[in-house]
Amino acid sequence: MRLRTALCSAVSALSALALLSACGSGSTTASSSDTPLIGVDYPRSDTDFWNSYIKYTPQYAKELGLELKTTNSQNDVAKLTANAQTFISQGVKGLAMAPQDTAAIAPTLAQMEAKKIPVVTVDTRPDTGKVFMVVRADNRAYGEKACQYLGTKLGGKGKVVMLEGGLDSINGRDRTEAFNECMKKNYPDIKVFGEATNWDGAVAAQKLQTDLTAHPDIKGIYMQSSFALSGTLQVLKQKGLLADPQDKKHVFVVSNDGIPEELKSIGAGKIDATVSQPADLYAKYALYYLKAAIDGKTFKPGKTDHDSTIIQVRDGLLEDQLSAPLVTADGGTYGGVPSVKSDDTSLWGNNLG
């Protein structure tokens, strides 16, 4: 077993899923080794994005030959900590989680490390502590792509509202900082109103309404997640601003996630762009890396065979930054950023069935 693991690790660390199967084939160990038990904690189930992730997870677990136990921490780090204890008692060989509070998860990660249970974090990266792999897209690129799109559409002048996510999350911080830095550098004549929302759609809608009342000449909105989509459209409609993109009253809206409703809204001219965060690939590669960890594999920074790049965030922490394209109605290039059309069949949001 040690020889086979060593041989597998010696082959390119960025091998395809098929290699994992090849490395594990022919095992004569007990059935529990043939079908490792792994745990997946879902962070929430109140958004289309995370419900899509929840749908994809069992599918990929089956494909990889993994036995699956799941919990839902409902955006509560205390529940996530308790769920991790449950997984330990159930004897899981690996754990995937998406901690929304990326600082408070450190003690739990330390406990998992002490028990030699590999952890993969999905969508978020812990502020401290070690995990086997972080699976997420480049969230700074989300903010930069939104900035370049809005900056181009507004001709470098005007006012925009940024509906920020939770700043206790690395995702909220990355998107916020990158958007602000890009605007300051490339579009200094655009005024940005940053609004903290803690990923709460009702809070986002209320703050957007206040901003539009105080500044009726706002021409752009950056929603850091689709959590704000419904409320934003409702506020624009109430203000008489839900107009065709060719209408002078139109307010340009960029979102993040790539859920089906966003893609439909782009096609209908209600919003203008999104960044497609790959819910399907988050599920696929979270489980891929857990199986790799159980099989004794190791990875290094560099390009992968699945259109992504592994980077070293800090000592002992690697992150596989999956592709997350800008999506628009016309598939054009904005501020040097290429996009794909909203009806492109390669987008997971167009393939949920």
C-alpha cells in the first residue's frame, strides 16, 4: 500500500480524476478502505448557489466511490464546530466545510489536524490554521471584474453602490478590497458607496433604497453575491429604474454567483453581468482533494489539468483557484476582461435541468 501511494504521489500532483481511480484500484484492504467515509458540512441552504452545491455533492461522492455523511451549519460557526465533533465520532476519514467566519474556525481545524483528519475548505479560506486544500475561485478577481465592467459601462464617471458581503469572511474582504482598489486605480472619477450587508438580502435592499433616495444619479450596483438579487430588482422597480439597458434610466448591475436566475435576468436585460462561481466544481474538487488526501497524495503550486491554478497562500496552505468567468449578454470584453454569453452551455447555471 505504501509503495502504491508513493508511486501515485510521484506522478504529476495535478493528475486527473482518472488517476485517482487508477491509484486506488486493485486494493485488497477492507471494504471501509474501498469506500472511505467522509463528511461534508453545508454552510447554508437558503440560497440558490448553496442549494446547487448541495445537489452536486452526492453526485460526485458516488462517482469517486466515497461514502457521504452531511450536516448543515446554517451560517453558524458554533454549529459547524458541533457538527465537526459529530463527524469525528462517526469516524470520518476526511471533512469538507465552508466556514463563513474564517477566523473563528481555527480551533476546530487544529483539532482535526491533531486527529489526522484532513480538511478541505470550500469557497472560503481560513485566516489561520492548516487544511489539506482550499477550493475556491480567485475572489479578488470577482471584485476586479465587476469594477472593470462597471467602469467601462459608466465611461469612468459617476456613482456606484457596492453591496458588500460579510467582512468577517475572506470572500467579502477580497471582493471589497479588490473592487475599491481597481476603482481607485482605473476609474478615480467614480464614487463608490460601500454598504455592509453581512450577506443579508433584506439589509442590502434597505441600504440600496437609502442610497438611491439620497443619490438618484447612481448608475451602477455591484452585488457581491446573488443573495441581493431579488431585493435589488424590487428596489429598482419601485424607483422606476428597472429599464432596458439602452434606456438612459438603466442602472448597470453586476452580481456574483452565476445562478440560473442571474443568467435569466441578464438575458432579459434586468441585470447586466455576473461572475459565475462554479458550484459544480466546488463540489467536485472538494471531494477530489479529500480522496487524494486519504490516498496519501500531495500537491504543489502550479497549473492544473482542470483550467485552474494552485497557489501557496502561506506556509502549509495551498489553494486551488478554479475558473470563474465574467458573464454578460454579449460576451464582450470590458476593461480587458473577456466574458462569456449568459446562454453559454458551459455555465453550470444553464445545466441544472
